[in-house]
Amino acid sequence: MTSMPDKDELGGGLNYYFFGHNLKLQGDYFRSFTPGALNTGADLLRLGSRRRCDRRGDHE
């Protein structure tokens, strides 16, 4: 038994690479809701980017 409420989640994400694989733009979206009540819930939208490190590892 847990004190956490029962929740469902629906979502997905996309990645797009620029300049080969040197720069990545990523995003995802999720909707958390009570089972059977998709119209009432919370939304989460995240965006981010990442630059590829060189072999020396001094960039992240």
C-alpha cells in the first residue's frame, strides 16, 4: 500500500541533430492524469540542447 495517488502518463519526445551529430536539440511533452480523466491533469514540456564533446573532453 502506498500514499501516492494512482496516476497515468502519456507523452513523447523528439530529437533533431544539427551539423552532423555535433549539436542536438531535444524536447519532450508529458501529461500526467488520474486514470480515466485525461482532461484534468498536469503538463510537462521540456526543451534542451547538447553540444558534442571533443576528444579531449574539455567541452560539455
